[in-house]
Amino acid sequence: MLRKPLTWVVLAVLAVGGVAGLYWFQPWKLVTDKEVDETLAVAETPAPPATTGSATPEGPSVVRQGMFITHEHDTSGTARIIRNPDGSHRLELVALDTSNGPDLRVWLSDQPVKEGTAGWRVFDDGQWLELGRLKGNKGDQAYAIPAGTDLDRLGSVAIWCKRFSVSFGAATLRPV
């Protein structure tokens, strides 16, 4: 007589656990992609300063750049910081290709980019700045960098899975 209610309780607990697990891990994202195709700056690499004074570029210019390396998931593409004519900056991800995942963010960090598993979990160890949720796991996309951000100190970018505290991929942003 006691078995029937106990069976329903077990089934209810399994159902709730299953739904919670699906929400937490979102396994369908491993087989689905979100492609983004934002218009990026037609940027030039700044020329060395002239001997008669430094000229300000009329258009956007690339001031830092790096190639993504793989961490937890295969990741490739280029990250570059663009200085706009008004002095503002933005991060552009060019031809990004990584896995989709739950709760992915774009972070600037003061941590060095390390190859292999040694680099998977370092980006939340120091100072970091979240620029927003990753708009898509494939394609071109841009993120505004707040005024006053110390780009000399935050020298790397990571595609960070906030839910599991792990980097999908990262790039060192070197001056151009």
C-alpha cells in the first residue's frame, strides 16, 4: 500500500532533477550554433609617429590584437581592440569559432594566456572586466569597452563560461 505514493515521489524527484540538470548543463548547445555577423570597423594599423608630430588617424585604428587559443573547447579567430576617432575603444572578435555553451561571457583580464589545461581557470583569479554575454559562438562581433579602462593592465581576452568558471578560449592582446 505504501509503494504507490513512494513511486510517485521518486518519479517526481527524478523529473525535477532531470529538468534542473537540463537547465544547468544545456547539452543542446553543444550541437547548435549561433552565428553573428556584425559590421566591424574598417581599421588601419597606426603608422609610426612622424618626426614632425603625431597625427591622429581619421578613422578607426587597431591598437591591440591577438589570436585565440583553445582551452576547454576548440576556439579560433582574432581579437582586436579598435580605437575610434573620438578616443573610445571597442573589442572586436573577428571570425570567432568556438563551441556554444551556457552562460558565455566576454572578459578582459589581467591574467596571462596559458596554453592547455593550465589556462582553463585562471581568468577569474585576478582583475577582470566583463564586456557582456557572448553574442554568438561563430562570426564577427563587437563590444564597447568602458571609458577609463586600463588596456595596458587588462592584456588578454577570454571567452568565459561563468556557470562553470572555465575559459573556452583566450587571446593575448599585444600592441600593434
